[in-house]
Amino acid sequence: MTTTTHAITLPDGRHVAVDDHGDADGSVVVLLHSSPGSRVLDPDPAATAAAGIRLLTVDRPGYGGSTPLPAEVVPTITRAADDVAAVLDHLGVGEAAVVGWSHGGRVAAALAARHPDRVRALALVGTPSPEDLSFVPADHQAMLDALRPEPRTATAHLAEILGAAVGDGDGMAFLAGPADEPLLADAAVRGRVRAMMAAAFAQGALGCATDIVSDQIAPWGFDPRSIGAPAHLVYSEDDVVAPHHGDWWADRLVDVTRHTTDGVGHLLVIPLWATILDAVTG
């Protein structure tokens, strides 16, 4: 299966890196990555090929090959969603099924709310609700509380703190938990996840910091109740973002199907990729 990387220039001069996988004439599926994460991951290339789709994976600002936001700009989820809409415009894609994994689910929801004609189906995979931060360590929550009064400088401060925490490591601890160890025992899977994380931190921790500020410091700027696309909520009992997070989304979305598994943690998008593709393209 071939992959082409696009460097798309936005009206404000920033560049967005997009990987374009699979059948150019296939039904388009957009995957919006976790935080941290990057466009590099196709969760299951064999399932992508078998589905006959065109898969677009997109780096958000500060990740991989995408230009960071200017220092004076406060990141927002809606800005990230509008970047994805601009990518679809550039590539001549009218509508797509959109899969958002973890933080990417919030961006996917914002895209469906702000650009309803572009999203024919939506999947939120391990996407947290805003009302339960129990998966965020208490010291991180305190750090965010200290940064909230100055949102314009929060991204830079947070990037420095997170960068020191990652150090010379690969950042896997930010994403994978004990329940993911059996999955990561597969060398091919571990290699794909490591490649995603290497790209995630190619610009330091700036992308991750941008996501966190947009998610937990800046206002969301969209109402999930306005989403009309059919939505699939995908969670694992063994993920730190447990299925009860899906209750918040289910209470606000109008056309919901729920998929729950176990035996895997926050990397659930990988073993469930074929199921997710079947749900959003069926």
C-alpha cells in the first residue's frame, strides 16, 4: 500500500503535514491522532488495505511536519478542526468519515459541529469527557491550574515542562499503559507506535503542549449537541479513559452507537481498527 506525504500551506502561511494512504479512489477516512501522537500511524495497514479506503492522517500544529502556532496565539480545538477542513479543501475531498482517537476525538467532534457537510460519520475512540480528569495525575492538574491565568504563555511553559519529562525517552509512558503490554509485544505494532511517537516529539513537546492548552485551558468553542452525523463511541474497560467517559458524549450526540472492548488500554485504536472502519464506512 502506497503512502504519499503532502505539505499543505494554510491561508495563514502555516504548513500541515498529511499522509495519504491506500486507494486514491476509495471512500475517504480521516484519522486524527492521540495526544501525543502524529500522522505517521496507520493503526493496522492490513485492515486499511482490506477496507479499500483512502486514509488521511494529519499532524496537528507542532507535531511531526506541521508548523506550530505563532507564540502569541492561544491554541483552540476549533482552530485544529478548521485546519482539517482546510486540508480536505486542498485535497478536493467533499466529505469523509472522521475517526478521532483520544484528544483527536475532540477535534473530530469540533469538525463535525463546525463543518457538518464534511463529516458523514464520526468515531470517538478513547476520547475523554471534560468532566472527569481522574486519568490526569494530580500534580499535572495543579500545574494546569497555575497556567490558566495566562493562556497566551501557557503553551511555551507547558512545552518546556513536558519536554523535560520526556528527556531522552520515547514518550511511550504518556500514551501506553500496562493493559497495552501484550499488544506492544508484537514487534511490528511496537515499531509503528514508536515511529508515531518519534514524529510526535520531533519538535519537542510543543505539539502535546498545544493540545493540552486547547483542551484544558482554552474554551472548547463548539457544542457537541449540534452534531448530526452518526457517531460511534469506542472504549475499552482496561483503558484509563474508561467507557463511562462515553456517557458524556452519548448524552449530547443525537445518533450514537457504542462499542466496548477489554484487554487493551489506550492503544485500543490498533486492535479495533477493522471494526472502526466497518462502523464508519458501512
